[in-house]
Amino acid sequence: MLDQIIPIVRQAGEIVLSARDIAAHTHDKGSPSDLVTEYDLAVERFLKEKLPPLVPGSVFFGEEEAERDDPSRGWAFIVDPIDGTTNFVRGLRQSAVSVALAKDGAVEYGVVYDPYKNELFSARRGGGAFLNGQPIRVSERPLAEGIFIMGTAIYNREYLEPTLRMTAALFRRSCDFRRLGAAALDLCNIACGRAEVFFEYSLCPWDYAAASLLVTEAGGEICTMEEKPLPVTERCGIWASGKTNRGILTELRRAGL
């Protein structure tokens, strides 16, 4: 299945790379921080055409189309056509195509492709995680010697204060932090050991579905900010790390964060 999904995702990445005059093809979805481009729509339509025929009877759950199928029953493709749209619009070259294939709400296959770096992350449940075909593992470096990546839940500004408190608490325990603006790639950075911890208080399933499998197949752990299993049908907060740093979330929650 990965051998069939990966070429399609790479073709979708070519659409991203072909983008020109992006600002002229951009509008907001209700606020200046929630953007969509004609390229997001083009990539999603391409993936909606190509992916479901791989699994007859499967459904398609994408970010941009108003009508979405239920991904919690049967086979479902969960898709973010361009994760990191604001980065894409502003030319920051930190965006990705993200595709998960789930069965009855459990992600079985995940592919995240950064066309700018030509980095393709892939995983199959029980089969390990890979970057351009090479196995990857999470870092087991303690956070005191490492860095964390955070997101700011820009569509849910009520999480501003909890985000700043968590950032301050983790910064005191770490060397430094990053805010890169593409959650799927943030989680892939955890999966391949580039950072030790990631958190964000509100993400949608298409943001994290594919990359969540990469984290676990790379030996890491991922859960909601309430330390529960991830859903595939609703927004939630995300914590991801290697096992070395998993207990930090429990400690901080007990401290009232």
C-alpha cells in the first residue's frame, strides 16, 4: 500500500512546488490567520481523485472540502493537502503534504512529504518508520539536553495562556525551543530525533493523523494533552516525545499546567 500511496503524494508535492504568485490565489476562511490557497484545493482534489480507488469502499476526510466523510468506520484517507499554509503563502518553505490511511479509526499507514527538502516520511503499523527509505528513531536524549517544538493553536486563541505557561515550564527544563508552523513536520521532527518534545493545544485530525503513526513506529509516544489516545474525528491537543520525556507531561499536569 505504501508503494502505491507514496508516488501519488510525491505528485501532489509537485503541485506545491509549481506554485506561483501564491498571494494572488489566497483567501481567508473567516480570519486572517486561517488561509486557503487555490493550491491547497488543487492538491486536495488531486488526492481525492487518486487515493480512494486504491482501497475500494474507502472514504476521504480532507481539510478543505466542506463535506467530509466519517473516518472512524472502515477504511479512510485522512488528508492535509498543504500543512503549513501560512508558511506556504509567505514563502517560508516549511510545508508538507500529509496522508494517513486509517481502518476503523486506527491509522495503519502514514506518509508526510516535504517537497522543499525532498524529505518523505513513511510508516506502516508494525513496520517501522522511515525517511526517504531509511529507518528513523526518536531521540531518547533527556529534555534537559534537548529542545522542544511548540505550536500556538492559532485558530483557538483561548489556548494562548496555557500555551505560554507550558512553553515557559518546558523552556526552564530544556536548552531551547522552536515554533515552525507545520504540525505534521513538527511531529516528523520528533520521529526522526531532531527534537525531544512537541506540544500544541488544538490540532485537527488531518494535522496529526499520518505523523502520529510515524512517531509511534519510530519508538515514540503520542497522546492528547489530557494523556488520552488520539481521536481521528475531532480537534485535540497533542503531546509527542520519546519515552525518556513522556513523564514530563504527567508531572506538569499534576503541577496544575
